[in-house]
Amino acid sequence: MFITDSLALAWVVYGTQLLWLGNDSPEVRGLTMVSYWMFSAGLVVAWMIALALADTRSDRVIGVGNTEYVRVADASFRLFGLVAILAFLFQVEVARGYLLISLPLGIAVLVLARWLWRGWLGAQRTMGEYAARVLLVGSLESVTQIASELARTPNAGYRVVGACVPSGKVADTIPGTAIPIMGNVNAVESAIEVTGADTVAVTSTDDLPPQKVKEISWGLEAGRQHLVLAPNITDIAGPRIHTRPVAGLPLIHVETPRFSRGQRVVKRTFDIASSSVLIVLLSPVLIAVALAVKLTSKGPLLFSHERVGINGQPFHMHKFRSMRVGADAELAALLKQQGTSAQPLFKIQNDPRITPIGRVIRKYSLDELPQLFNVLGGSMSLVGPRPQVAAEVALYSDAARRRLLARPGITGLWQVSGRSTLDWDQTVRLDLYYVENWSLLGDIAILVKTVKTVVSPGETAH
């Protein structure tokens, strides 16, 4: 990554110099005997130092969230601010256009390079490479939960190699996995030696008092292992979490989720603008699918069905019809036959009601395109919780009802995280995470992932 950053910055800085100043390379006014070729070299070196001082290549930030990108931008702005201050103090006249182009272009190229590296790193981690070897320490319930979450996201870069639990017995495994239990919480040092763990993750448990956590951290001093504390809070986005030491206690402050009026205006504006553009751009596809549905099966072109929207308000959701006429009347019998009639998420595997053309448009989510008009009308959003029928909502728990705090979406975290392969609990968890941690950048990221999911649907679409 050091080499990639160096080449990217050299390309940007020298390319900008040639574009703005040409091949002549005049001297920088105020700096005797210093040409722009020399100044550019110094700028590249200073930029690399700024990136290093900001710790942008730390293992703790590479490939994780937006922190890496934020640090790259912050280091770049600080450097150019320093250059501007020094130029003013020493009366050095640097071509403004040269600097004004280099800064944003440099940040963009650096972020692009980091994004490409992240894609490669994620693929390698999925195959088990470049991943931290984690030893979990805590109650059986908490280590089971964390092991499950880490297994579900292998590209996060953490591979659990063992666990120590209060009543642990060697040769046991974490329920539902092949991860071995290496003993109780007093066997951490020996477990590290046996498993080769380079990271110890201590989970929240009453059986592990603060003094024991200190002893575990002291035991790691001789080695190079990292200590990670996993508090008993989940599904909270990074920006909502702040650590503040008070009286020697590392208190974790969690902001209460609030969907402010300003956020609603931003989201609604984005929905209106994006859906309008998409309707225009996809109009040929809309016409083609409409003709295919109408010419290949009898019945109406659109399937309009009542769903439950924001704050429990009903609305009619539109889709291209992908099933034969009268399919609703067959649903109850099929659910009973499948044995899932009491679950809030009604899904039929190998649904016999779907028409041949319906299977094609469902596989690539083309049947969802008329929902763009729902978005334009305000009953739906481009991104949001999965819209469900009243019968499904009637089975909601109190926690699941929080899904109704946001407009249902054409796509969402459930769409890009497994679609029809997810069970009900996983779907609720993803939707609640979205509702409580909404951001515009998050919506954009989900939309980009949705395009990838639709283009390569695999076996996740039913």
C-alpha cells in the first residue's frame, strides 16, 4: 500500500504540474533555486509523511468502515493547510491552480486506490488469508454470538480459532460450530500458545471481573497479541459510539437513535430526485418487461398489493405480475404444506405459482421496478426495511415493530445480505440496524451493492 500511495501521489502531483505549468518547470517564486520539479517531489514526500502520521495504513483501520478514508482526507487537508500557512509566512508564491487541483484529485485517487485494495483484501480474507486469529474469552452465550457474527462476515478480517469460557472443558466446541473450547478463563495464555491467536477478544460477562481482564492484558505484554473488549451492545453504527474516560472508567456513550426532521428532508429529497432519474433511464426496460408479462400470460400487467408502511399506514405496492392469476388464494395452503404458516416472513421455496417469465424477472428483481412510482409518490423509499403485509405485521414482536419507524424500501440491508436465504430473525436484525443507524452515505452504499446483487443474483432470489 505504501508503494501504491507513492505512485498515486506522484502521478497526481507531477501530472497536475505538467497540466498547469507545462514542461518549462519555472522556479517557485520566493524559493531561490527551487524548481517546480523539486517542489513537487517535496510535496509528494510531505504528503506520504502526513499519511503516515495520521496512521492511515494501520491494521486497525485498513478495510474497516470509513475511518481509513476519513484519515486520508484529513491528513491531506492538514498538509495543504500547512503549506498555505508556510507560503504566507515566508512570502512564497505557489501557483494556486497547481495546489487547488492537486488536493482534491490526490484525495480522490488515494481513496480510489484504497477502495481497490479493500476489495482485494476482502476477497483474500474471505478465503482465510490476512485475517486476525481470534481467541474469544467470556460466557458461552456471548462468545457464541460473536463467533456467529464474525463467521457471517469473513471479510471483516477476524477468524475465531478458539474460546475460553468460565466453565469450559477442553474438547468441547462452541455450539453450532467446530471452534474448540480451550478451557476456562484462566487458560488464556496456554490457549494462545496452542491456537497461535494474535488477538484476544474479551466479551461481556459477570464471570469475568475487571481484575481478571487486567490480568489477561498483563499476560499479553510479553507477546504481540492485541486485546479487544467486546461490550454487550450490538448493531450500533460507529458514529453513535463515543468512549469517554471518567474517574478511570472507560465509559461508552451511545447516542439515542433519532431520525430528525432534517434527515427526513434529505432522505425524501434524495428519493424524489433518484427515482425520477431512474424512471427516465429505465423506461426502455420498463416497457420491455411490461410487454413480456402481457404477452406471455393472461391477467393484469401489474400486481398491486396492500402493504404496511411507515407508522403502520397501509399503502398499495406495485410490482410487475410474476404469478398466475389467483395466486393469493393458494398461499395459505402452500405455507401450511411447507410448515411456515406461523412465521412473520412468508416465503415459498420453489413456488409453483410463478410464471416462466416471472422466474426471470424475479431473479433479476425486474418485477420490483414499478415500485419506483411508489417512491416518487412517497409511500416507499429507495432504501428501507422490507415491506410486509398486514398478516405478517400482526405477528411482529415489540422489537420488530420498530421497522415501521421508516418508509419501507425497494432495497435494503436484507436485499444485499442474502435476500431470500435470510431467516426472520436475521431480517429483523438488519432492518432494525438500518432504522437506528441511517445515513445518506449508507443508502448510497446499499444501492451500489444492490446493483451488484441484481447483476449476480446467484441462488438468493426466489
